[in-house]
Amino acid sequence: MLDDYYSHHPTIRLVRPVILTGTFHSDTRKVAHFLAGQTGLTLLDVDDSVAHQLGMSLVGLRHRDGPFAYLTHERAAIRRLVSQKPPGIIRAGRDALACKTTLEHALESADILFIRRGLDYEQSKYPSRAGLMHWLTQVRVHRHRPEVEDRAAHVIEAGSQHALRIAKMIVSLFGGSSAAEHPL
């Protein structure tokens, strides 16, 4: 019999799904995998869902149809994934919630957790001036989109912490690891 850490049964049941997203380079994919491993919750990745549905990678889709072709598919995937039962973790890139109607639908159906990393973290990842300028451009572009961060159920100040530590912070938001249902 498998128990505790090695259990394949969920240790937490959610009332609503959780959408995990964040700033550019916030390690949402790694955090989502650690979080699913710690809680036993189903992990649904928006990018993986789109790739599976289309039968091609997002890189292939961008190459074939242009740099933003994946956004329509990601938005449709979010609308589909938030209705899956039982509710689990949905990992979405920051662009997937850039459409106001998609964000509104997500807020009606799920709780959004937003991971925020600071400039110091980006400087450690991009020590060159060109890399840092690219990141600053991404931040400026993001400010013109609906403010996902402002509307999230929780904003996790990740700083330079490892993805596993961030996942543990999120588990503590659920109130531990009992099998009770947890609203956020």
C-alpha cells in the first residue's frame, strides 16, 4: 500500500480548479509539477493540451501559422480545462489569460494563483544587458494586458526561491495536506 508522499491518491480536494500562472520566467511549469506531486491533484498544462489536440508542438504551430497562432487554441483550452472534474491544477502561460473574456471566464470558474518574480531574479538569469532588456520589454508588453496579477486569488512573492519551495508555499495556502475540500 502506498501512503503519504508516494500515494497516488489526492491528499487535497479542491472546490474549484486552480490556474497557476505568473510573470515571464516564473517557473510555473516546474512549480505545477512539484505541486501536483505533493498533493496528488491532476495537472493539466494548457500548452500540452493544445499540442495534444492539434497533434503538433506549439513551436511547430508558430512556425506554420505565425508567432501568436497558439493564443486562440490556448484560450479555448482554458475554457475547456476549467470545467474538468475533479478540479485540479491548470498551468497556463501568461499570454493564455491576456484576453479579457478568457480571463473573466477563468475567474468565474477557477481560482488564479499568480507567481511573481522580481527584477533581481531576472538579472541572475540574464546577466547580459540584451537579455535584461528583453525581459523588461516583456514586462512592458504585459502591462497593456488585463491585470491577471491584480485579479488573482493569491499572488505568491517568489523572489529567487526554487520551484519546490514555491510549491510548498502554495500547499500551505491549501491549509496543509488533509483530504478535506479546500476553497482558496
